[in-house]
Amino acid sequence: HPSRTMSINAAELKQLLQSKEESPENLFLELEKLVLEHSKDDDNLDSLLDSVVGLKQMLESSGDPLPLSDQDVEPVLSAPESLQNLFNNR
């Protein structure tokens, strides 16, 4: 199976997190505290802590999330043509 990746910007992530009961800032603060506690015992968690802190700073600086526009919706593509048709139309 080929892997699929999806990327979202900071404003979209903030909007997704705001749909939860707690504020995104509180969620990341709790996560940062947990990782900080456990990173004292495990040096491998230092990079995770740096990532959490960086992500928290990105969300704080992103401002208010913008509503999704029509351009943000995934387009519906037509059915692919057969290889024979593609070859003949080249």
C-alpha cells in the first residue's frame, strides 16, 4: 500500500483543536508538562519536547482560524481514462 500524507497549516490545526472541549493552548500545555516529566528519565524524548514547544508556538502565533473556503474542499475528479485512450490521444 502506498503511504498517504496530508498536510495542514497552523490555522487549520488550530481550528480542528478548537472544536474540542478544552482550548488548544491547555491541551499543548498538558502535553508539554507530560513530555517534560518523562524526558527527565529518557533522553530520547528531548526532540519530542522541542517539537511540542515549536508546535505550541506556531499555534499561538497563527491568529484566528479562517473558515474553510470552496478552494479548501477536495475537488471531485472524473474517472481516469484507459491506457489505450491515453496512448491514442497523445
